[in-house]
Amino acid sequence: MARRRGPRGPDRRHANPVLAPAVVRFQEVAPRESVGGGDRKEAAARTSYPARALQLPAAPAVPRLRPGCQDAAMAAAAVAAPEVLRECGCKGIRTCLICERQRGGDQPWQHQKTHRFIYYADTGWAVGAEESDFEGWAFPFPGVTLIEDFVTPAEEAEMVRLMDRDPWKLSQSGRRKQDYGPKVNFRKQKLKTAGFRGLPSFSREVVRRMGLYPVLEDFRPVEQCNLDYCPERGSAIDPHLDDTWLWGERLVSLNLLSPTVLSMSREAPGSLLLCLAPSGFPQAPVEGATAPGRSVPCREVEVAVPLPRRALLVLTRAARHQWKHAIHRRHIGARRVSATFRELSAEFGPSGRQRELGQELLQTSLSFQGRPT
């Protein structure tokens, strides 16, 4: 299994209350400094991002928190969410706790996948959950990268504070959103750039920092979508695949304020071949070294990807194009804010049919002068 991974620091385990009782280790990806010589060697030895404050041209600098005040500031950022709305933005079959109460009914029944697997970022494999029919069995799950502690607690608090200065729009399934991008009609494959002024100023340092990691060294986003989840609204997002006409290979999401679980499922026919995980897992199994011993129908499988607070998630390859991703209501235990960044598809790239429009979008996006559209 080919994976580009930087040097590892001390072994750590992340306690995830949302996914109890499983204990999961997460991959740390070392950043790559865009310098040469000895500085590059020094950067390669690190196991976390460079200690830099966010650069916010249109706002005050990130506050420096005294050790005794840090936890209080983090808690304040989580609870200081705007007032829970009494209205919702649900349409069609989508519902949230607000409209369910107004209608006097229960949450619509949703099909639960029969077999649950847990993704281990250290190995890139999905392993059968404890006390399940497939406990101890595993299959490779490529295309997921997790970078823990991508921002500091102080940066997290400042980012959310700046988001909350602008209005949040009602969205489906109890979410609220802020869009920084062109207006897009995916069904007709048309877009409008009017009103799009770029990503927000506070994302400039976030995007710069992404480029220090090999998996994102040439990542240039043209859209940022902030989503606000709240348990009081019953927030969730249904299983879906992101568009591929406009959006490119990598989906990048920053998870803020609380841990959660990304649930991934696939509706394809056929079965997944499983190998018996070696004793002492999560040492990485070697794909092909162990003959498959069991199989499970794809449609009955759900892979849980635990997302720590302040982690950056990158989806590529099969995880981007074949496996739908979702956030279930039961995995929102506190306010959660996600910032998702998307790049252009090849059609809008240097050799694509709409390269001129793509260049215009990139220039606007990376001016970092945007407000929610």
C-alpha cells in the first residue's frame, strides 16, 4: 500500500467520546517547508505544523492566551454560538428537530448499515468494530488523510469568532452555512461569478499552511463552505458524493469546536474482500500478504472515520469518488463548525476547456477579500 507519510513523533492515542469504546490512533503527517538546504531537513523532522498565528488582514491578530485562560476561551467559543433558530431550511425529505417538532412527528426512518468498520489512519485500513460479526477482519481503505491539531486552540477560537460576525444562512437538515464561492447550478453545469470576492481573509494562513504538507503542496482552493452543526437543531448531512464537474480531486475539511465521526458508505454492487487483521493490530497489514478469508456486501458496510477537534481531513481517490460521506445526527454532541475547501476540476485547469474561467476564479479566490455570498 503506497502512502506518503512524514516522520512520526511519539505514539499518541486520541480519546474520542463520540466513538466510544473504540480507541483509535491517528496518522500525523509532517509538513514540508518550501525552502532548501538545512531548513528543509529541519522541517522534515517536525511532526506538527509550524507555530504561526493566523494572519488576519481585516481583523485583529489572534489573541495570546495565558495558560490558565486557554480552556475557558475554548469553552466560550463552543457555547457562544448564535441563538438557535426557531425556523429551519429543510426541503423535501430532509428534516431536523425543529421541523419534526413543528409537524409533531418523529425523525423519518433511516436505513442503518448492518456492518460497521472503524478506519485506522495509522494503517489506512478499515477494521471490523468490536463485538461485531467482523471483529478482527479488515480491508484497505485508501484516500483518507488526517492531520491532527492543524490549528491551535487560540486560532480555532478566533476563526469561529470571525465566522460568527457574518450571518449564517439556514440550510438543510438542521445545518447553517456560509458560502465563499461562485453561484453554481450543478444540474445545468453553469456558474456565476457575480458577488464572489474570494475566500475570507482569515483563511489566508490556513491555505498557506496546507501547502506545507505533501498531500496538499499544490492545493489551490476556489471555494470555502462553512457549515454549522448543533445538537439542539438535530444537525446532520446525508450520505453524498461531491460534484466532479467543477470540483477537483481533493476535498479538504477543517473540523472545529468538537470531535465527530464521518460515516462513509458505498451503494455499489458486489462484495468487499476481507483479510484477518494480524495480532497486535493496528500494526499495518500488508495488502496481498494475507489471503482474503471472508467477504461482505458493499451495501451493508459503513466505515466510521473519527475526526478529532482541530483536525484537517483530506479525501482523495476512492474515498472521494466511490464512497459517500455523511455526518449522522447521533455524532453531533456539541456545536461543530466545519470549513470545507474545494479545488477546480481538470476542465477548469491549465489544459482544460474552461481554463480562462478557471484562472479568473483562482485569482479571485486567492485575493482573500471575500464575504459570504
